[in-house]
Amino acid sequence: MTDADDRIVAATLQLLRDRGPAGVNVEAVAAASGVAKTTIYRRYEDRDALLAAAIDVATTEVTLPTGMSTYDTLHWLLGQARVRVQEIVGRGTVAAILIDDDAPFTAQLRLMIRMRSHQLVAFLDEAVARGDLRAGLDVKLVVSVLLGASVGHVIRGGEPDEEWADRLLTLLWPALTPPGSGEI
């Protein structure tokens, strides 16, 4: 990406965080990025293309760490979710998704989240196969619960942190692990 592309995407993400998708248009991005509208139009056909580029950047797949326990990996993933919600997606986008006021944007974001979550689903499936997590665990539901808890905490005005992640996993761990597997 060029400097102009970086500034355009950064401005689009900032507008999404602050105002949601309704606050994103070429004029607003030009004003926020300092990049001329003509330059933006040369790179992005329209507002939808700007949003698609921002979503693509914001939903990049993370590489799971290796050599950590299942608990520690889930703790790490909650930290990554927190960063994504707070610093990339923001309350404006969360609100827009919840009220679904821009159906094409919401559908696009949901698709990207599903596409990017396959690695987490595979990790959880492997943890079930190893016996770290209980047999028959609905791993897609676990992904939704973890993501939903992160988003819900932000919506309520909290800032998820390390302590929050510990409290959440302490709450969920008995439901995730085989009976009699012991403490965290």
C-alpha cells in the first residue's frame, strides 16, 4: 500500500469507529485523510469499495501462537478480540451491525468475520480432539460466546482488559473442559 492508501484506509476505519458506516463517504474520507477526492476515486470506485477495503484490513487473520496451553491461547485470543473491537471496529460499527442500518455493509462484515474465524474453529476442534476441551463441544457457539462477550462488554461501556479476560475464562472454563479436569 502507498502512503495515500494507508491514509485513506485509516481515515475510513476512524470514521467507522466513530460514526459507523453511515458516516463514511468519499467527502468525509477525503477531509479526514487529507487525500483529494479524485485520488480516492482513482483507487476506490465508491463508498462501498472504501468500506470493503477497510473491512478487509480490519479483519485480517491473526496467527495463533504455538506452545501455549489451550487456556492461555484462549486468553490471548480474547486480547486480540479486544484490540479488534476497541481499535479497529469501534462502537460506531458495532452499533450499525446491531441495528443493521446498512444491510450490504453488515453482510460483508459478517462474511469476513466468518471467513477469518475458521482458524479459531480449527484450534478449538483440535483442543477437543486432544481432550483439553470436552467432547461434543459446539465450537462455533464458543466462538460466538467469546466474540459476543467482547462486544457486549464494549457496548456496556467497559474496556476489556487482562483482568476481564481472566474473569470471563474463569466463568466459562468449567463449561468448556471435561468433567473432573481440574482447575485452570
